[in-house]
Amino acid sequence: MKKITPLRLVSIILLSFLFVLSCSKDFDGIVQDSFDFTLTEDHNNDGFVFEAVKTDFSLEPEKVVSTTSYYMKYRIENGKGYYLSIGNDTIYQNDTIPIEDLDVSFRYMPIDTGAHKVKILAWDSNMIEKELDLIYNTTYASFGFLLGKGTDQFIINSKNPVNVTLLRDRDTEDPANNGNQEFEVSYQLENGTGKVYFGDTAYDAGDVFALPKGVSDLKYLPETLGEHKLTMVAKAPDGATITRELVLDVGNLNFTFRATAASTQVELDTNIAINIDLQTQDGESDVTYDIGHSFSPGSEGGGTVRDQNGGVMDTGAFRSIVPGNYNFTFKDNVLGQRKIYFDVRDSNGQMKRDSVEIEVANIPFTFSGNAESNQVFVNQRTQLNFNIRSSGNTSNIEYSLSYNITEGNGKVTGTGGNNIQNNTDYPVDLGNFSLFYTPESLGGHQISFLVTDNFGQEVGPVEIDLDAKQLELDFSASANNSEVLVDQRGAISLSLIEKGDYDGVSYELNYFITGGDGQLYNGNSPITPSQYFTVDPGSFAYDFIGQQAGTYEISFLLRDSNGQLLEEQVTVVVGNNDFGLTMTPSKATEFSNNPVGIIVNIDEVPNGANDTYTAFYSSNQNGSMLVNGVSYGPGENFPLGPGSNNITYTGLEPGQHNIVLSVKSGSDVTHTANATITFDQVDFTFTGGIQSSDVSVEEVTSLNFNISESMGSSNYTMRFSMNGNAIIKDSNGNVVSPGNLYGVPKGNFNWSFEGTDDGTVSMTFYAKNDTGLEKSVNIAVDVAAKDYNFTASGTAQQAYTGEEIDVNFNISEIGIGGDTYEMYFSVSGNNGSFRYNGNTYSAGEGFTVPVGSFSGKYTGISEGNHNLTFTVRSSSDVEKTANVNVDFEVYQEPFTLNISQSAQDKYINDPFDITSITNATSGHEQGVEYTLVFTFTGASAGTIRYKGITYNEGEVVPLDYGSAPMQFFPETDESFVINFLVQNSTGQSQTESESIEMLKLPTVAAKGEKHNINCGGLNGCDYQVRIYTCFSTNCSEAYNGASLEQVEVRIFNRQDNRWDTKLLNYNEAKGSGVDRYFEMETEPRESRLKYLDQNYEVRVRDSDGQWSDWVTGRIIRV
């Protein structure tokens, strides 16, 4: 082991002490030796912004002394930039840089363009200084910017291709971009509006968005037609900008539209397909389409068009449709040619039309028919067979048959026996069916049948010919006894045999007797001769009784229901009888028209012959005879029986009545009898008059009558004649008619008179008693038409157009009244309307009005003098007019406008009040409406919300008259001017501009750095984390006269794994020049730093109490 001597030990201690002294920061001035040095540098004078330029510095001392230290610092006299160490640490101006290696390199980072002048100062620990002036000529790094369009023709409301190519030679950038190499792009538009899309994001003009290097595909969606000028500015990461322009020709999106019908003809009430093909040039366009249809004026009717979903399309109405191919349908139930126009319009207003022509035609069918037999008997039905066939769709088809008999007479019936009228539609079904024909006349028959469907299509005629003949019959008659006595019965036998099976035939028998008075009897019932009575086929018999002696010929006529006549004759011989006759009246005298009883006695010879007797009478005066309740006049035959007969005679006029009665027996023996009766006259007086001889139409007045008898007593009737129109009612209110007889009482009685038409009504009334005495009276009435008075007056003679004025009316009836009234108005040379009872009427349009006072409102639409004529017509056709004059002028309402804003501080996105006050200088009319439109001087700055509705710049705002408060929502923090235009419905307008001063939020600029400080000596460096709020490239800022007061820092604590928050006063910041920073922490060892390399958030608050937005970053090492 080497031995250390004391001398050596002392030497080692001394050398160690000297070494410590030489390294200590506190003993820099111990070495006193001083030698000069030179300072040189080498760099490239030309460079690019944000591209660091290497600069080599060399210090050459005359003699290297270990105790001499060297330092450098710099100051930028022109331009902006900073130096970076080889380790990429930022070296700030006036920072002292210890120089350990006399050949050292830094890199100068220019952050703006131009000639940068940097003064370099180097000194040693002996205070020897050297200076250098360095010049850096800085420009932007060049880049390429191409702006192109993918097509020459752009389509409105569609995304059209625009390509942007961005290429750079150098990837220079602002370090604050953290390596972001994207370009900032914005654009402006001229002569049009639209939006640029990058991906799915839309950008408005003026918006800034990022594009990567290379080729980017953009989309431009134009909103207006025409030539758009697109100016786009690209800003490189280093701040260099290039502007390019592109002219875009914007037109409508082309589309094709075709409508094709499946056929040119369709059957009635049947659907036909119409193919609708709509194709667009751009399937991804936002353009929308509507489709509608209409019928040409020349179309023969309309029809129902349905869309592809079966929905009914209203004519003239549009509905939305997307491009594609669809099948619509058309159907109608009216024959004729249709031309259907289909119109397609897009949301840009472009419209195209196509049409289809379709004929709506009948569904064809055939019709045939024949008779079961062409030979028939008259009035015997025969079957007619028919067939209707069709190959079309007959589900909605109905058929009807009609016929016409062109030859012969007959009737057609249905299978149920129902009668079918000729020339009348009878419903029938498709297929086979039958009818029946019954000929009603002899000879040839022709029936013409025609079938029509419910759409008017006719097929036919089908003609059927028939021959009708009489029925074949056997008819015979014979007498059982060839001779009988007067009033004795003799049987007559008859036979009727049908030679066929006849249906519905009836038979009638008639007879007449010659050679004497005789009659046939069916049992005890006499059969009247010369009158047909019904008989049935087969054998039958009747009794014959002769009333007098003689030879009788009985002729029988058989008639069938077809009118065929068959005749047979039978001869019978009858012996004779006699009788006696007397006539005795019960009174010799009586009043006229009063009956007198008479006994007529017939005494038969031989007694009990039981003959029949017929009598008639004659008289020298007018009278009538009543026998068994039946009244007979002179010469009229009436029956009498053997023995005593009671009859009455009534003398119809006064005087002596000589009555002769003649009686003839059935045996043809005649005797007469005489009687004399004297009848006295009944006299009376008849008067009449009317209560009022002057009445109005529909007015009722009394007719007064009196019948007074002066001799005798009788019943009375009255009739009347009338010249004119009136309603006459009897005492019971029953309407009576001229010429008819009505029973009336004796004494006073009343009828009524009601005039129906104006004019004079002349009446003659006739009263007559039972004796035939008649007297008359004349009555005349003047009937006047109903009348009334009509007046009209307006409440104003002047008014404004559109203003209503009251018009008062009065209808006062003259006389009985009770009419209804209708009124209309006319106006000369002007336009207006009249409102009455809630309804509005035009000139010439009638409406019902009441009797008495009523009112309406007239509105003048055009300017000028309105000469109104109101015309009233009564239900009696009496017309009256009244005039009203009103001068209408156009109303104008001048007004003043005042716009005021609330006094509050105004911030972006914070609404504030704006009040519009309108004041009509000559008074405000309620019907005048106000609107407001606002614009901005410059870019759009926000929206207005009024009555719950938000309005954008340029939109019309319905405005209340007077004070109208609203809210403005600012969308910018820059001050701006709002221009207001207020108009009213009378054409008056006012403008007002309001300057809005916005309070801008403060902005924060921040960066976080770790610095090495207090370096040198044996203890090395201290380490400090700083947050800067102002530095050479950016600085936090307050606006509107405010100052920054506080800084809030949130920074992540890596040791405690949490966020720390620090609230700092802004004036406590440290630093020099533009640099302002806050110390977050300082540690002697870097590993102890809790904020090293951590994220932070910073915001600032100004003296107005506004906080800025947060900015974020990360602590970087410098």
C-alpha cells in the first residue's frame, strides 16, 4: 500500500479547496486573468416562417482560462421569433445563456415574415462584450392551391362536386398547432347563395374549416339560380394564404317525366293503368317533387285518378312524389274522350307536363229474341224468348229493355204477370229471359224490342212478327115451347162450346125482342134486353114472358172478350090480357113546389094475370112525378104494379095543372086517366151588399144578404157569376165557385169576399126558391194591389275604401200588408259589397229583408263616388227604390317610428329587449296593419323573437300598432347596426337604424412551460413550471375598455392524481416585456415537479366580470 506523507496530504487538500472554489457560483470573480475573444457566426440568411434556421456561433478567446466563463443573450430588433437550443428548448429574449462549449449552435425560429434583425451580445466573466447583428430574411413557404369544379353545369339545391388541391414544399407550421398540418379554408359568394359541404358538415360563407394536404372533395349546394362566384381562401399552417376564384353556372336539376296509358280505350267504370315515370339527374339531390293532374277543356267529362297506393287524386291539387316508376289508375262511368294532363313540379319551381288520351267506351253486348209461336189467338198470350250476351266486365252494368208495337195492338207482360208499358225501360238481366205478348187486335202484329245499358249503349231493335185470329166457338139457341100465354113462362135453351184451350177469355150475351113486349128471366130475375151480361161456356137456359099477344122474334148476340160476335134467333107466339085504370089526387089546391099525393089503381082482367105495367104522364104546366122515390118528368116511363099505386105530383109553377096518365101493360094494352090540381105562387124579396167596396189584395170583407118571404114558405138556393178574380166563402168558411148552387137560409146571412188580384170585381148573385122564382142583385168591389213605402239613408257621406258605413232602411206597409220583401243593390261605376244579417252580398245579389226598420253595412272597395241604388220587391211584385251616395277615398295613415333598446350590457347569445313604437299622426284605424323587416349593415348578427316566433333578417314580422316589445338574440360579440323598415297596409313606411354596442368576452392566450433556472455551481439548476398568459406570439386581452383582473388555472397534479385549481390576480404575473407568467411550482429536482408534462386549463376574467372561454394545453419542457 502506498504511503501518503504529510506534505503530500497538505498538497492534496489545497488542490481540492481550489477546485471547489473554481466551481462555486459564489466565487465567480476569484480568477482575475482577462483575455479578449472574438465572436463569429454562420447562418443561411434566407428562410421560411416557422422553419428554424441553424445558426453556428464560435467564441475564440486569445487564451483559454479555465476560470473564465462566457455568456450570450439576444434581442430581436425587427420581426418576431425566438431561438431554440439543440435540445429544442426555447431560449427567450434577454435570457442569459451560459456558454460551456465555445462552438455552439442554436436555431432561429421566425414566426412572421420579413427581414428579422437580431442583435447578439456575448460577454465573459470579465465583462468583455462582443456584439453581432444577424439578418434573417423570412418568407412563407410556398404551397399550391388549385380550386376546380367537377362539372360545368351546377344544379340548384343539389350537392355539386368541387375539388380542392393543397400541396406544400415544406411542412412549416406554427408550433402552437401541435403538429397540425391542415389548412384553414374559408369562402365567400357573390351573385348567389349556397353552402359548401366537406363530408357531411355544411359551412356557411365566412366559416373557417380545415382541409388536409392533398386533394379534398367538397360539395357545393347552391340555393339560387344563376352565375355564382365562389372565392376561396386557403391558409397554410404557417399563415401563408392563397385566394382562388371559381365561376359556377347554376341551373335547375334536370328531370324527365313521362305518363303512358296502358291503352287508348277503357270500358266504362273500369280501371286502366297509367304509368308515371319520373327520373332525376341527381338521385341524391334534396330537390322534392309534386304531381297533379287536370282534364283538358276538350275532354268529354272527367273521372277518378288514383295514385299507386289507391288514393284519390283531386283535380288541380298537387301531392308529393319521389322519383321512380309508378302505376296510377283512371276510371269513369261517363262515355267520351279524355285528355288527362299530368304536371310535375320540383321545389325549384321547374314544371314539366305530359298527357294521355283515353276513350271511355261502352262494354259491347248482343241481344236476340223470338216468339214461341207466330200464330196466336187474339187476347191469348204467347211467350217471347230473349238473350243478352257480353264478353266484357259486366259487374257494374245494368240492362233495361223497352219495346214499341209498330203494328197491331197488344200488351207485353213479365213472367209475374206485371204489365210492361211500351217505350218504358224495364230492367232485365244478362243471359236468357222471357216475356209474354197478348195481341188485342186481329191480324198482323210487329213488336220492336231495344236493350240499353246504364251507360246509354243501345242494341236492337229485335223485331218479332205475329198473326192474331179470332177464337173458334160453337153457339146455338132454341125454344122448348113454340107458343105461350101473356105473362106465362117459356124456356129458351142456349149452348156455348169452346174449340180450344183459351185462357182469360170472357163471354157476354145480349138479346133483343121484336114482335111485342117481352123479357127474359134468369129464375125470378129479369134480364134487360139490349144489355150485355156475362155467361160462361157450356149449356144454360132462360125463361121468356110475353107481355102482350103476338109473334115474338128473340135475337141472341154472343160477344167474346175479343169482340167476336155470334148471333142466334128463336121465335115464340104469345096470347093477350086487359086491365082497368083510375087516378085520384089527395088535394085539389097546393102551393107551387109542394107535392100532392095521387092514388093510381090498375084492375087486371082477368084478375091475377100479374102483368107488368109501364106509365108516363103529361101536364099543361111544369111539374114532376115521384114514383117509389124516383122523380120522373113528363114523357118519362116509370113502372107500376097491378092494384093500388101511391105516387106524388109537384107543380113547379103556379096555375091549374091538367095531368094525363098513360099506362101500358106487358100484354101491349094501353089505358089513360086524368086529374086536375091548382098550384099557387110563393113570393119573396132578395137584397145584398158588401161591407167595403174598396179593399186591398188579400183583404177580406163581408158580403151581406137578406131573403124575406111575402107569400108562402119555401127553401132557397143561391148561385153567382163573377167578372174578375176573388175568393168567395160561404157562412161556414167554405170556398164557393161561380155557377154552382148553394143552399142558403131565409133572413140575413153573410158570405166573405177576398181580393186576389188588383182591379174591379163585378158579381151577380141569384136567389131562387123551390117554386122556381129567382131574383138577383149586383155587387162590385174595387181591389187595389198591396203597397208600401221604402226609404234608405246612409250614416256617412264620406268614408275610406275598405271601411264599412251603416245604411238604415224602413219598409212601412200600406193597407193590409203581410207581403214578404227581397232587396238587392247596385252601384254605378264602382265596386263594393253589402253586409246584412251576418252575410256579405255583391251587387245584384238578392236577400230577404223584414217589414219595419232594419240596417246593413256597405263597404266601398274602389275609390270614388258610390251612387248606391237599393231596390226592394214585394211578393206582390211591387218594386220601390232608394238612393244613397257615399264618397270613398283611399285611406292613408302616416305615422312616426321610434326604436329603442334596453340599457343592459349586451353579450353574445344573451337576448336583450328592443321596442318598436308606432304613432299614427292623424289617428289610428283599427283595420290598418303594420309589418316590420330588419336588416344588418354588414354580416347577419342575430334574430328577433316576437310573440313567441323567431324571425331572421329580411323576414316580415306582423307588428302590433303602438308599443311592440320584442327580444333580440345576438349571435356575434362585435358591435353592429340594425336597420328597421316598418310599413302599414295603407302604403306608408318609416325606417330607423339602431347601433348595438356588444360587450366582447375576454380572450385568453396561454402556454405552459418547464424552465431550468438558477443554473451553475455545484448545486446545478432549479426547476420551475410556469403558466404564461401573454407572450410574443399572443396575449390575453380584455375589450370594451375593461381590464383583466383574474386568472383561473386548473392543472393536473400527477403526484396526487387530481386537478388543482388556482385563482390568481392578473397583476401578480411575473415576467418582462410582453411575457407575463405565473409560477406554478419550483423544485430543486426535476423529478419532484408535480405538474411536469401535465395538462392544464386556463381562463381569464375582466373588470366587467366576464370570464373568457377555457383554453387547454400541456406543460412542455424548454
